[in-house]
Amino acid sequence: MHNTQGKLQAKNINYIWNKLCKQAGIEGKPPHSARHYIGRKLGLKLGASAVQKELNHKSAATSLQYINIKKEEIK
């Protein structure tokens, strides 16, 4: 299940993710969507610099995408 550096392999992450999504009744969400969700919550609460640090982005511009509020969300 782990590689030589002690990290989970992608196929195992996908397996666990899919199993949890099935239990929760969630469809069509890849594991990476959790990263976006966390980035979004951090960005709205603490700002882009917190997102940049937590998600290890090299560019602040990448982190800014997480706090872009859409018109539908304002309503």
C-alpha cells in the first residue's frame, strides 16, 4: 500500500477515496477535489497567502483562484 518513502500510492488513494465517496453517497468527485475544497475554505477564511503556504504553491496567482467568488455564490 505504501511506496519506499512511506507515502500512499495513487492507486490506493483512489481506492480509499472511492470507497468513502460511495459510503457518503457522493458521485463524480476525484480525490483532487478535496484539495480544492480545503483551499477554498482556507482562502475565504484566511486569504491567499494561507492557501499558498498550506497547498505549497510556488505562485500566489495559483492560490488566488481558490478565493475567486462567483456570482451564484453571492446570491
